[in-house]
Amino acid sequence: GFGGISGTDCTARGCCYDETSPHRWCYPRATRTQWANYTSSNPQSYRTMRSGPGEQPQDVQEAEAAKRRAETQQQSKQDKVLEDKLSRFKKMRQKLGKTSPP
């Protein structure tokens, strides 16, 4: 890509122009397949580096999603353990209620 180039000069070259990019404003056009191949084979690609406010690179998003899934699974396991304990407690309480004298 090219930095410090005007939008007119960029589009005259047949390129894409994006002032929101912190690295390159002008870059060659690519087909969807070329772009997908480039970004998947180059994690530090332009697309990854141009994450705007509130956005994160895909690898960071994937890591955070995996972390959230693990936390959800852990919470689910803890909930099941607590439900089992509560169930055992209720059964014990019922037994004690039936065997205790009036």
C-alpha cells in the first residue's frame, strides 16, 4: 500500500482509498478470494492492523471467544454441582422429616 497519497491519485491508480487506516490510506484492489487468502495467511495484515475503536484483531477476538466459552463451560459445571448438592440436601431433609417423631 501507499501512504501520504491523495484520494484522487489513489483512485487514479485503480486502488482503494481509506483515510481511517492508521498505516496505509491507499492499497491495491483485491478480489474477495485474494483478500481472504491474504488476511488468513498474514495475521498482521492491513485488515488486522486497521482495527478501529472498539474492534480487535481477529486472533484476539477468537482468543476472547474461546476464553468466554471456557468460562461458560466452567460455570455450567459449577451450576450442575450445586444443583446436585441441593438435590441431595432436599432428599436428606425429606428422609429426616419422615423418620423424626411428630
